[in-house]
Amino acid sequence: MAPKNKKFVFGLKVDRQLDGDKMNREFLDKVLAEGGEGAAIAACMQCGTCSGGCTNIDLMDMSPRTLVLMVQRGEWEKILKSNALWMCTSCQICTSRCPRGVRPADVIEAVKAIAIREGIENDSTRFNQIFVELVQKRGILFEPELMQKYGGLPALIEQAELGVKLALKGKMSPLPAKIKDPKKFSAALEKAGKK
Ligand code: SF4
Ligand code: SF4
């Protein structure tokens, strides 16, 4: 094992070592079962190409490269503490660029699903929950309602100017829109819920 105060060993950054002996098969299997089957997690060679192309890397405290490594090692606590799960926009750039066929975006989705099932709560999960509830209610999102439910009156006031501009340009309806067939939509939701 590399000394703790050494950042590089034989030219390799310590946290880039694959450490096959540290691979946590149990956690890896959990992520694979959650939908990461095709994600080829074990094939990651820690080249960092995914992080280099990540569109939201500036906002993440853990890069996709490191996140894949943490999944390989089963460092669940570190993953949960990271905001990377919630900052990922699922743009798939990392996946399209990986030279080893690893799918970091799928890994993140799978880990996120496990985290939510295990009851993690933060601003992002609350936002997602409100978003889903509102879409279930109307079949279509009414942005001012989302803003009000998530951030209360202060958020609504803060975004009012932008909202008016968007409405004037026809980019956002000032009133809730209606979908054509709410019954069909509810039936589709119910069917999806059963699956
Ligand atoms: S680009 Fe692929 S192989 Fe390279 S670090 Fe990212 S996931 Fe691993
Ligand atoms: S899918 Fe997520 S991790 Fe991958 S490049 Fe996009 S934002 Fe970054």
C-alpha cells in the first residue's frame, strides 16, 4: 500500500491506482443489479477522459472518474456525501467518450437510484419529488408552481422578472397548461408504477 503522504507512486496518482484487491464485488453487484449491467464498471482504467469532457465538472466535488473508482471500491459513504450524483445532468458526454466502453452516466443513475431507495434526502431529492408530484397532478409542469413549492414565496419573487420575460416571449405559459387526455395519462402512469 502506498504511504499516506505520497501523492504519486511510479508516476501514477495514488487515487488513480486500480487496486484490484480493493475492488468491492458486493457493492459492484448492487450497482449492476440496479441497471448498471452494461456500464462495464470493472473495465475503467482511470484515464480521466470522462472527467475531462464532463459538462458540469465545475460544480461537482467528485469527478465521474473518481466516482467510478469509488464504486469499484465500494466507498458508499464518500459517494453519498458527494454532490456529483445530483449535479450530473445525464448529458452522456462521459459515456460517449470513454475509451473502455464504461458508461459513467449509467453508473451515476444506478447509484442515485440506490441512494434514493435507501432514503437519502437533500435539496435535489426534494426538488425531484416535487417535480414528479406536479407532473403527476397536471400531466405537464407549471414552472411558477414548481418554484413556489420548492423555494416558497421568496423564490417566486426572485424569479418573477425572468418569468415575465419568458411569458412575453411565449416560452412559458402564465397559466397552467392542460394536456389533451388526462385519463390516458393517468392510466399510463399507473401502468408504469406497477412495472
Ligand atoms: S473515461 Fe472511461 S476508462 Fe477513463 S476514467 Fe472515465 S470511465 Fe474510466
Ligand atoms: S452525464 Fe453527468 S458525469 Fe457524464 S459528462 Fe454529463 S454531467 Fe458529467
